[in-house]
Amino acid sequence: MKNRILHAEDDVLFSGIVKKILQQQGFEVYSVFDGEQAWQLFNGMRFHSCLLDIMMPGLNGIDLGERIRTLDKQIPIFYLSGEDIAMVSAEVFGRGGANGYFPKTFNLRELTGKLQTSLIHINNYALWKEL
């Protein structure tokens, strides 16, 4: 089974590029274009991690991350955004529940490496929980 990622990004072109890159790395990517769509999809499917933009119409990424975190304390949440991390760090890593932040000029190896590592930790936690 491929690792399933919820990707919320309002820039359709950028979303398509990220989706293609992640699919080439073996991920199953579900892309939505606003926070409300992401929230609905998150409630309807099981995901292994979330990749969220911060600035989206309606429900922004930090509010979405906060909602996700209330339902699932373990799921890795990463932000992929054009916002200056110095300006949003407190909210992203606070109420947004972030495990990591990548600027939109991200390093592909770093992004896929972090996603893979987070999934290993989640899988190990799930195995431990079953014991």
C-alpha cells in the first residue's frame, strides 16, 4: 500500500507540480484546493501525512492543521508555503501542529526524506500500540 498524503494548496499549477513529484517518489497524493475541501476529505479518508499551504481561501492551513490535530495527535503535518517562516513560526508549530515547514522553494530530497521518516515513526508507533 502506498503512503497516502493529503495535499492542500490553492495554487493549482504548483499543486500539480508537487503532486507529480511526490507520485514519482511513490506517494499516493490527494490534492484539494482549499482548507474546507481538505477538512472534508480528511474526515472521509485515512491519510499517513498532511502537506498544507498556509494562505488559502476560507479555512487557512494553520486553522486546518489545528482541526486535524484535534482529531489525530500523531499524523505528521508539514507546511509547504511561501510565507516567511519567521513571521508564522509560532502559529505553524503551535496551534497548527506542524512537524515541519518547507518554503515553496523546497528541496525535493529534504521534503521526501522528511515525509518518509515521519511515516516510519508513525508505522512504528502503530505497531507498538497494537502490542
